[in-house]
Amino acid sequence: MTTHGFTLTAEGPFDFADSLRFVADWPATSALPSDGRALRFAYCAESDWRPIGVTVTGAPGGVAVTTTRPAGPGIRGEVARILSLDVDGAGFAKLGEADPVLGDLQRLRPGLRPVCFWSPWEAACWAVIVQRSSMLIASRIKQRIAERYGAEVEVDGQPCTAFPPPVSLLDAGGLGLPPQKEEWVRGLARAALDGLLTTEHLRSLTPEEALAELRALPGVGPFSAGLILIRGAGAPDAFPGDEPRLFAILREAYGLAEDAPPSAYRKLADSWRPYRSWASFLFRATAYGVMDDREQARPSAQAH
């Protein structure tokens, strides 16, 4: 099979090995084929919704990427977004100089950047599937949907299944979800085909505008909207402001009062601009707490 290669350079600290460790521990991606040196996956590219296989390995100053079909600027940009290499991270380390708590985390995991879903569309579907469900069950359901409606791509001789494009789920039934969730997925498919669930659209808006638009979509509440924008579109500077798990982590880390209002957390996060998403991710991924994706969010926060 012919493959196509390119490199991505990191601006600022970046540790691909730590990205790999995160992927191995993240239930949504822990089943990916891995030898501990490369990230291999398949997805439907936003640029044309066709499946593509991707292999990423570490390289001096960034990563080396090979793909199973030619990678134009769109796909290169998508792989960069997935690894948060589309953002100049040089200023992120400087935030730790002014915030000792954040600085401690940066010293603990220097160069760890958010690892995103392959697309905002896939993140949105995950947000619906995982509602009121365990991570393990949700990951199995998502994989079954991919196997039934998606495409299998051979990546370095190993089979990888791409989650189906929106058009494949427009009229799909039998997804293994409750009827309400299946209707939500079909609604999200329509939104994706209308261009509302693309990285380009979501990141063309202010974080507040994007979160408001996302909350208007079927099945998307405040928690899910933040997940889609931050871990789907890879927006580097968003703070949803309504995440109980993140609030608990920050409350412990900064010694905030148990009854601290949401405004107190937003004020705290303001000092992390323009990397509010990155800082929040780092808190979740380190000793101050477990990743938000490993827990079931409260129903009131998840449901729309």
C-alpha cells in the first residue's frame, strides 16, 4: 500500500511520548493498535468525510505522519489539531511562572498538550453515547457503530475502524442506543452536514458563541458542549464554566471554598488566557484528578 508522509513542527514544549501515554489510558482510544512508539488510527476526514488511516511517530521538534491517501492542507491541519500542534504553545509554559499551582503540573508533565477526538462530529456522538453510561460500555457501543456503519482501513498492516461519516447515520437505526439518543445522533448528523460541527466553523466563533450554538443542538448540554469545543474542535482558550468534576479538581488544588460560585472558577481561569482549555486539560490529566471522560457526568449536566 502506498503511503504519504509529512512532518508537523511544535511551537513551544511538546512531548509526543506523553501524548501516547494519555491515548493508552483514555478509554475512548485505549483499544487502538500500539507498540508504544506510534499512534495509529483511522477516521473520516472533515475535508471530504472519506476514511483515512494515520500513523504518527515522534520526530525532532514535532512528529512524523504517514497517511493511507494523499494528505492536503485540510488533513494536515486535522492531524495538527488532534495533537494540538496547530497552536503556538510557547506562551503556555510562562503561565506557570505566575501561577505556581499550574506551574507544578507543568513540571510534572512538561510538553503534554490536549489530545483531541478525530473530529468535532465524532466528539459530539461520543458525548451523546456516554451520557448516563459508563465509559467502558460507551466505548463498546461506539466501536460497534463504527464496525457496522464505518469503514475498515489498514494502517501499518493492522486493521483500524473509522467512525462513520454523518451521512451514514442520517437515517441509521439499531445503533444499540435508547431511541432518544438515536434521534439525537441523527440530529447531530444533520448539523454536521450543515457545517455546524466542523472545526473551521466552531473556531471561527468566540468560545462563548460556539458553546451557545452547541448547546442548541439535540442532546447537547453544557458539559457536552465544552467537550465538543475543547476536545473536538481543539479550541485552545475555552472554559465552559459548568463542569462539576473540573470544579472539584480546582477547588482541591487552589483551596477554594466548597460553596464557591461558578464565577470564582471563571475568574481563576481568566489568568490562563489564551490557554484556558490547555490548563483545564492538564488539571484533569494529572494528580489533581482523573480525566473527565472516565466518569459519567451528572445527568443534569449532560442532557439537553
